[in-house]
Amino acid sequence: MNPQLPPVAPAVTAQLVEALSPRLRKRLDAGIAKLADRPVARDGDTVRIAVDDGTDVELHAPDGAVRHPDAVRCGCLLAPDCLHRAAAASLAPVAQDAGPAAGQEDPAAGPAARPAASAAGDPEAATPEQCAAARAVHAAASAALEAGTDGAGAVLQAELLRAAHTARLAGLHRAAATAVSVVTALRAARAADPSYRLPGLVAALREVLSVTHRLPHAHGAELAALRGTARQPYRPDGSLRLYGLFSEPVLTASGHAGAVTWTADAEGRLYQVSDVAPGGAGRALGAADRAVRIGDTVLTHRELARAGLAVSGATVSPTGRLGAGAGVRAVRASGADWRAEPVARLWAQPVPEQLARALEGGHDLLFLDITVTGTVAEAGGDCLLADCAGLPLRLTAAHDHPALPHRENLRLLAAARGTRLRIIARLTPAPHPRARLLATEHPAQPGTRVDIGLDRLQRADLPTAPPAASGASPVPDEAPVHLLRRRVHQTVSGGRPLPALPGDTRADARRLRHHGLPTAADLLTHLHSAAADRTHDVFGRLNPTDPARFARAWLAAAHYTEELDRALCAAAWSG
């Protein structure tokens, strides 16, 4: 994926790939790799890729995205039936389908997209069109799972994009958005993008398969939740007096970047002000010094994180995001220290209550008081070890991009061993207390805050660390559920062939049962059985595989590990 290119609508990519001949489809992935190394130039709304000295591919994006196949043009002799147009569309980021304005109805979602209660008064159910769209997305996602990241090339991605577009037209916005997230993650994985994270792809695949599996059988409120909405509705919230907490950079695999500033009102409710748009790491860092998009205020995100805001005519989304409509007015106000009211009440809430809120679907921010104790080595690098009310807490980097200072700041904070700090972190469900550090008090300058993803600590500013205690810090043993989780993640990378290998499945199943996890053992055995189930016809040829059965087995294992991780996380934080 090339972030220099304008995003391309899913339907456009799907249509261009579908128009290719079978011979050209086999060469599509190689064509994408070749085009990825070619120079890119922008001229207004048009972006050109130099295929060779005399041939260019043009992507025309008048509104910032390519939304029609004719907007992708090529100058080669085989155009418009050439490989270059489909390769360019597959190389570009995926655009979000244009949805309706907030509070308006989606014109693409016709009567078939809006379920209705039956004449007998039964709860509403999904329409036949929605069921067909859900099955199409499920089948395309199952095929991507079966192929794994190495096998899920541009053709499979295009099938998933086409299914996502069909789902959006049927009013299944949640399934469509998640399917696009799967494609974005697959492209990042195949391009060895540093921002790619396997757990993110696993979560997206689990989400899209779960939603499309449950939707045909859902009714009422559950169906509404599974359908989702095109845009988050904003409701009026009158006047707000907000106090800045911290800012964090945003850098996504889909080519979007910016900053989000978190604020709180006097009652402890959280609100966010965001500035996210297409861009890279430079925009993620630069957005912190841009003015927030609310009213006429000239406060930057970095300033708002330490000051306050008085808002009148405020509009707020269900997730707490502040709207920037024409009727919103905002002026700068004084902020509040983390140790002073009214924001100090966020840290006064007991940790078990904060944990329960995060695990039950509320915001996942934790407001903690810790003592830095050192570092602990992990496969992904060292992380900061701290004591939190007697619990050994691991604090990791929220982002590993080298342009962002997360990891370097964590390394320097380890020099402040023994220092008590008030921090803000994002919960990471795990069998041991674990969170991603977002902001902290300065270890040597009382009253000063450090946004871990935006500010850079200096070694000279840190206190001298006391001599390290003898012996290594205790590292909690991971629960044996990792034996199942490892297969769930490996399947996404390697596809069906990997769990089909005999390996040590039986030994792992015995170990899971020995530790009182018979369901995990059964799920592991079932995943292996579904992957290895290849029958032969009377001539000895392999029969076609059953992607649906394999996807169900993987989905059951993925859901089990997710729920067990939540339960183990709650138990670990309770001490």
C-alpha cells in the first residue's frame, strides 16, 4: 500500500480486478509489486505513477478519493483492459464509502436495507438482501482466512472489497467497515509495513466473521448493533466546561494520521477532540501543533492538553467525540493539575472499577498511580515495569513507529526507578496487568506532564536512578491458553495448511486439559481437524475444502481466547 496515492473506493478496486482476464489476474500481485517501486507525482487532483519512460497511470480524485473506475486511466496500448489500472487501485489505500451526513438517512439503503417488524408484531429480522450480503462477506473473509496473509493476494482482497460494498448498500455498515479493515491489514502485512500488527488483523477477522455469522439469526436490538451506522450521530449537549488531560498521536495502517486530545468535565466524563486525515508520521507529529477544530478557538492540541475549553452549543457522539458544527462556540479556559480537582477524581476511582468499565465496553483508559521499578524483557522489546498498588504492571509503547517517541520515552523512564508517578494508560487485556502508556507526570518536574507519543524526555531532566536491586524482577507466567492463542494467530498468517500440520497438537491439548482448560483443548483439536479434513474422490483427487467449517472452528477458538483473556485480565488485576 502506497500512502502517496489517493484512496480508492472498494467498489472501484473490485470492478477493475473483476474486469481482468484469468491470465492477468494471476499476474496481478507481481504487477502491484512492480508498480510499488515506480515514482509518484501529484498534479492537483491527479496522481501519476510512471510505469515506464512513456507510460503513466493516472488516478483522478476530485474529492480526495477515487470513486469511479473511469477515474483510473492508463496510457499503455492495452488500456483500458490492462493490468496497470487494477494494480494501481490495489496499491492505493482503501477509501471509506461516502455515507450520509449526520442525522440523515443513507439513500443507498433502500427498503431492503431497513428491516421491519412483521405484521404479527415479532421483533424485526434481517431482510433477505441483508442475509445474502452477510453471507457474501462471510464467504470472502473465510477465503482470506483459509489463504493466510501470504496467499490473500489482490484478487481475494478485491472479492472482500466487493462484498463490503454490497454490505454497505444493504445497510450493513459494521460488516462493511470491518471487511475494509481486514483488507487494509492484509495489504500492510504483505507489504511488510512497519505499522502492521498481527493481533490487529486477528481482531478484524474475528469481528467480521462473528458479525456476519450472527446477523442472519439476530433480532431487535442485537440486529441493530450488528448492522451498525454509516456515521456516528451527534446529539446536542448544551454548554461544557472541559479540562485538558493529554494528547496522543494517531497513525493507522490505512494511511490516516493526526492527533486526539482527551478532556474531562467536572463530573469526570471524558470527551475527545480529534484531527485525523490522510497522512503519515509527519502529520501525526505535526497535528499536535495545529489549532483544534472547534468554534473559533486558536488553541493547539498540545496547548489544550494542558489548558481548558468552554464550549457552548456542544454536540457529542456516543463515544464522546466533540462535533465541530457551525453552531458550536468555544473559547480558551484555565486547565487543572492532575492532582487537583476536578480531574483528580479520575485517579480516585478504584482500579477494579476502572478495569470493569474497560472490559465491559466503556472507554479503556486507566488512571493509575505507580512506582517505577525497572524494565522487563519481552519478545517485542523491553517494556517498563511498575508497581501499581502492589501489582507488577507492564507498561508498553502505544506505537512502535520510529518517528514517534513512545519507545524511547519508556526506555528513559526506566532510569527513574523508585519514582512515584501519576499516569494515563490504555488497558491491554492479558493474563497479567498490562497497559500501553499514553501520558505521565514528569519524573523530575512536579506539575509538568509528558505526552508519551508527542513529547521527548531528555536524560538530563531525569533523576538519578538508585542502584538496581539484586535479582531479576518477577515476570508472571503466561496462562496456558497461549497454546490456543498461538494457533489462532498462526492460522491468520499461514492459512489452513498451518493448523493442518500434525505438530504437537495432541501434546498441547493434553497440557491444556492438565491445567483445567478442557474447552480450550477441544477447540484446539477441532481447529486441527477442520483444517486437516481433506477427503478424496474415487480417482484419488482431493475434494474441495469446506471454508465455512474451517472458519467456524477458527472463530470459536478466537472468541474463546478473547473471553478467557478478559477473565484472566480481571483476575490478574484483582491481585
